[in-house]
Amino acid sequence: MADSRPNTGNDNSRDGSTAPPPNPSTPKASSSPQLFSLIQPSELQSKKQKRKVLRAFRSVFRAFPIITPACKFPTSPGLQTDSHISISGIRVTGTLFGYRKGKVSLSIQESPKCLPSLVIEFSLQTNVLQKELSAGMVRIALECEKRCGKEQVKLFDEPLWTMFCNGKKTGHGVKREATAEDLHVMELLKAVSMGAGVLPGNSETEGVDGELAYIRAFFDRVVGSKDCETLYMLSPDGNTGPDLCIFLVRM
């Protein structure tokens, strides 16, 4: 009997020790989903591939002389109202962001609620880009060299670019994976489709008072070839705006 009493006391102490651990674990679980609330871009790519297949079938059917009579020609002006959708077929979300004294980064997403499919860090400073945008139209050209190997990499998968801003060489652009800070910025801007503003910064270089400036808009992605693509910024009205154009060329 004396042996059973200390055993029960040890069991109670163990029960008391097991109670506190689940309490600190619960807030950690609640904070982690916020970093992964953005949707994977692969889910939207499957839908776009289905649309492309349907467009391919339509183009094939229209090629037959029986299905393309002259009476269907008047319907073409109706498509011109949404020319920015019918010509390219791809509309993406682009975000230029960076600390005022730091470098600018470009993030391309399929939608504001999607994970970035491309992140390029420019050697251009944010305050310099802001001055160029305030002066008028800005054209950014990213050039890279073709590889001699047999394997061809997609244009968005090129690791290094030579950057030109309004005809002036401004350094390089480097493709990188999205960092935790990048995902935090995309998470804050998830509800913003188009706009510009400032976010509170948390960078060691900028300090507590550092501010992160951003410009977000829809871009019309026009694919000229495997070695040439263009991103045209769209105005809030839905038309192509003359503020910013980004050219990606592989020479």
C-alpha cells in the first residue's frame, strides 16, 4: 500500500507537467498559416491551360472555309473592345517594391492572392525609380545572352539580366527566390489589385523608421517569342497605360 501511494503522486505530477506545453504551441500554429495563405500558382495554371486548349480548338475550326464565312467578319470589331485580353491572353499582377534607400524588386503573380511566380531584384534604387516615374514614361529593358548548350531555359527562368532604364545602363537584375519578407509584403497587399503607397518597414539597414514603397498594377504580358516578352502596365480604366513598360529580351 505504501508503494502505491507514491506512484499516484508521481502520476499527478506528470499530469501537471503535461498541461502547460500545449498552451505555447497553439499561438505558433495560429501564426504560421498566415505565411502560407497565398494560393499556389499551379492551380491557376491548369485553368489557363484549359482555356488555351479551347482557344486552340477555336482557331483550328475557324481555319476551315466552311466555318469562316464572310458574315462572321463583322463580329471582329466587338473583340477590339477587350484587345488587351484577346491579343495577349495573359494578365498578371506586378509589384515593384523596396526601401527608399534600398534596391527595387519586381514580383510577378498570376493574381494578388497567388504566390510570386517570379522575383527579380534590380540594382536600381527605389528613390531613383520614383524620380523616373514622376518625370514620365519609364521603359525598363532586361537583356540576357543565349546559352550555347542544347537545353533551353524559359525566359522567366534566366538567373541574370543586364538592366537598362530609359536607355541608360543601370546595373543588373538577379532572379531570386521569394524571401519571408517578400511573402509578408505580398500578404499585406493581397487585397490590393492596383495602387501605390508606403508600408511600415522592418529592415535592419533602414531601422525602425524605414518605409517600404510599393507600386502594384495589372500588367499585360505579351509573348513575342521564346526570347522576347513584354509587360505593359494597365491603367485603372483597363487600357494600356504609358507609365511603365518592362521588356525581357534574350539575345
